Amino acid sequence: MRRNPTSYSISQRTLHWVTAFLVFFNLLLPDGMSDWARSIRRTGAATQEQLSNANVHAYFGIAILLLI
């Protein structure tokens, strides 16, 4: 006999919302990557804060890729 689940499991829902949070974070707060790229174009170097903010954006993008 085959079971017909009526909803998604807790782990599926958690995975969905973690992925959604990461996507929304990267879409709504891309400033770290933008500031870093702008600084590299203008001066050829970036500050430690810009680099760190760009890394956060990149790490969240990598996490999204791994989760999906």
C-alpha cells in the first residue's frame, strides 16, 4: 500500500526556507559585491571591509548552489 503524504517533511521545509533566505539576502543586499567591483575598477584595490562584504555575498551564493 502506498502512502500519500499531505505535507512536506520538516527537513524539506527547513531546506526550502534556508535556501529562500539565502537567495533573498543576495538579491536584496548585493552592495558588498558591487562596492568591491567598483573599487577594483576605479583604484585597482579594495579595502578589507569591501573584500569581506564581497566574500559574504560569494559564500552565500556558493551555499545556495550546494543546497539546490
